[in-house]
Amino acid sequence: MVWLHFSAALVITAACCRAQDYLDAAVERARQQFDVPGIAVAIVKDGAVAAAKGYGVRKLGEAAPVTPHSLFRIASNTKAFTAAALAMLVDEGKIHWDDPVIQRLPGFQMYDPYVTREMTIRDLLTHRSGLGLGAGDLMFWPATDFTPEEIIRRIRFLKPATTFRSRYAYDNLLYLVAGQIIPAVTGKSWADFVRERIFLPLGMTSTNASTQALMAAPDGATPHARADGQLVPLAQTDHDNNAPAGAINSCAADLAKWVLLQLGRGQSGSLQLFSAAQSKEMWSPQTILPIPDLPAGAAPALEAIQPNFHAYGLGWMLRDYRGRKMVYHTGTLAGYVSRVTMIPGLNLGVIVLTNQEAPEAHAAVTYAILDHYLGAPAADWVEAEADLAAKETAAARASVAAQAGKRNTGSRPSLPLASYAGRYRDAWYGDVLIEERGGKLSISFTHTKALTGDLEHWQYDTFVARWRDRTLAADAYVTFSLKPDSSIDEVKLAPVSPLTDFSFDFQDLLLKPAPPHTPAR
């Protein structure tokens, strides 16, 4: 009898291994194609963990492997935890989704008094505030010295791009405000609440929401990014000042427990964290998203990811994939990208975590897994994603080249370089310094250590800021406008490349010369 049990176990194990051959092949091919040092994957199906595996290494040049317990920043996948925490308070009758924000946070203020008065808790989570894409993200990205309270106070200076509730534009700052609802109602910080009410009950013992805890973890994956084409490890940076939007650090094994809860409509085993009604609310369309066309000549496989509907719920993206509703979110933060995807109709969930800023890798792996469970025709997702990335890169380079082609290389600055130097001030960000030394200009954002660069003359009174940290990939045009007396009136910035991450919202800055003898802001 013992021999029979052992033989059966061998057969089952062999079958599982064969079933996961496609997974190993898909992940390793994506990892090599997109130059990702390490990837962790978990799959949950029908209430159980079907796979939890690590691939590659935690740090380039070192042997320590990625495991299912290796910690990664999950970035904006944090937003679903913030939504779930608020859903739990809705279940308890302590708040309602359509409560005015100022009812809970009397000091909250948007640029428009009407929006301040009408903004609800639901609005905080649905990217329809009227703010532009990523507006104000420079207050936390790259890492800054702003406190959460200071960031929230400065939101009132951000001018809207559209009317309230009229259009989708992804933002991070209002999730910070949403997180502040929790201490206002419970007396517990956002971090303590999600730890005590979500992480610990689910047994997510490796998960945390602290940069210091990530740095102290024995199994932490190091972030990586490219610097002028060369892949390099990054130092960890602190983004805890906008924790409810993106500060959670987790692993594939722990996130499998989170996805089981989500697919269980708030229930995992005998544990009920939020109601099925709240699950439905979070997975219901709140804001309609536009459906962009694929670029001309895109790989045929990509037609499968063109949705018939696309919307944002509460902390989740919503769309269809091969005729099935898909609930998902992605996350990007300083050397990490991640994706959590669910097909509720199949009781299927997929988690992909990476330690390199290559979203093509998590997309290729995710779609390969979904197609396996959907029984869809074989598609080469690695090739399709690589082709799409190549087309986007080529289009961006063409755009940059077109701008360069219009440049008047014979033009000169209107003023001596020293006349451009000074302290400049934006209403929501604060101060930016421009200095002249040895016949060269430099620029530094006073609250953002990483945003220090050299100004190279472009044409007329426009310069290009070349950030000394080349992993930022976010060079910006810096244009000075003059008054009739040749003094500086204002300074505007704009990204050089269309591929610049939207969180570098340079275009939202309006810098004015700071009044002399005023304290720095």
C-alpha cells in the first residue's frame, strides 16, 4: 500500500511538472528577451495555488535566486489594498463610498472650490478628478523629502486639466488622500490598518509597507533599470510618503493568498474580510477608459488584447480578454514592474513580479498563462510584446529626431548664462535652483535629490536638462520666458521623449523667480 501511494505521488508530480513546462519556458524566454534579472510568478486556480515559482536572480551579478518568497515592490498594485481597506469600513457602516471627502478630512482642498465640496471617497479612487495624467507626482517621484501631510496640502495648487468627473486621467495623489480617510475614521494609520486587517489575517507574513522593512528583508529583490542602455542595479529609494498609492512590498507566495481572497469575493476559507457586495462594487466600472488603436503593423497576437470595454473600478482595471471579464492592475516603481490579473469566470489568478523596468516581460508571461488556461491558440507573446516595444521606441526616437530637426543650432541664448541663474518657485512643488558655475548651468529640484542635472543649450532661451542619474530616462526641455526689460518672467519644462514616465509631470510646473529674501519652499 505504501508503494502504491508513493507511485501515485510520482505520477501526480510528473504530471504537474509537465503541465508547468509551458510556464518555465514562457518565463525564461521573457526574462532573457527583456533582460530581466529575476521574475516571481504565482497562479491560483479553483481556490488553490497551482504554482508559485521564482526564476533568475535577485541581483544582477550575484547568485542568490528569486524564490516565491522574494520581496518585490508591487507599486500601484497597492491601490487595491487601499480600496479593500475602505470597503471594509463601508461594510462596518463607518463610511459610505459617496461621503464627501471634507466630511472626513475638513482640511482637504482642491484647486476648484466646487470640486473640493463635491469630491467623494469614491472619486478619490477612480481617476476622474479633473487633474491631468500623473499631476503632482513630482512631489513623491523620484523620492522626495515631502511629508504626506505636505503633499496633501499642496494638492490645492494643482490646476485641473479637465472638468470634474468628465474624463479618465490616472493619478496617485488622491490615493494618498484616500489612505488618510482610514486614520480619520479608525485612529489607526493606513499602514497599521492594512497590516492588522489584511496582511496578518491572510497569513501574508513576508509582506510589509515600509522601505526600511524591504531593505532589511533577507530575501529582497534588488531593483534594476537601464542607464544609457546598460542594465544596472539601483539603490532602494523611499516612497513611503505616498504609501496608499504604492508602498507595499510583497512576494508571489503572499500575493497568491491575496488573489484567493479576491476571487473568493472577500472570503478565504472561513475568513471574510469584506462582503461580496463590496467585491462587486470594486469590480464594477466607475470610470470609462478610452481604447487606443494598436500601432500600424502590430503583431497579429496583439489583436487579442484589444478590449471591447475598458474601465476603472475601485483600485482595479476592468476589461475583457478573449470574451472573458478580466480584473487586473499593474505597478511600476523605481526598478520594479508587477502585474496582478484575474479571470473571475475561470476562478483564475496570475501574479507576475519583476525586478527590472520592462513591462513587456510581465505582459508576455501573463498572457501565456491566461491562454494556457483558456485553451486559446498558441501565440508568441514574447515576440509580440518585443515587436510592440520596438515600434514604440522607434516612434519615440522619430519624435525626438523631428524636434532636433527643427532646432536652430545657430541660435544663442538671449542673456549671459549667469542671468538665468536663480531660485525659481512653483506653487505646488516649491523651489528649483538654477546655478551657473564655470560657464555652465545646472538645475536641481530642492525636494528631490535625484533631479539634479546639467543644462545644455538647445536653441534661443530653451535648454535641455540632462539628469545626472541616467536611469531616470527623463530629460526635459527648460524654456525661459523674458519680460520686456530682459528679466526672467517664468520657466516651463516639458519631457524630451514621449516615452518619459508620466509621473515626471514636468509640464505641470510653472516656475516664477522666487521673491528675494523669502524662505525656501
